[in-house]
Amino acid sequence: MSKFQNRVQAEREVLNIINMKFRNRNSQLCGLSEAAIRLWQNSSTTTPDGAIVSALLEVSFKVMRLANRSSESIEPIDKDLQVDVAASVERVKTLLRDY
């Protein structure tokens, strides 16, 4: 699977689990950009736990780095980045189980 496909798969997985857990909110999380996460965080009176938002921002950074190949000339793409992304997704799942 390509890095792009891994990125899309990770994003879809996170969006699905977040939107299922918080399905009673006024709005859904529509993307993993920092702006989308902040908008979702502030969109209703039911504020998600700060740890969940932090974990989402961590996933966001990692999937964007996975997709952004322009930085390869400056810093090598970490071969374990896909593993890091998967671990961050698991962290989000764990936080949601305990929420």
C-alpha cells in the first residue's frame, strides 16, 4: 500500500471512530487538519476531553507528514512513520474507550 493510501486509510479510520463516539454532537469532525479539529472542538457545548484533542492533533501531524513528500529533501521520511501513525490511531481508540 502506498503512503497516500495509508494516510487516507488512517484518516478515515479516525474520522469514523470519532464521529461514531460523538454522534450526538451538532457537527462531525470532517478532516484532520488543525483547523478542522479546532472547529469541531468548539462546535458544541459537549467539549471533547483535551487528551482526545491532543491525540487527534498528533495523528493529524503524522498523517500530514506521511503525505507531504516535499520535506524529503530536508529530512528523510522516517521508515517507521507508518507504524507511528498506527500507534497514534490506537491511542485515539484507547482514549475513546475510556471516555
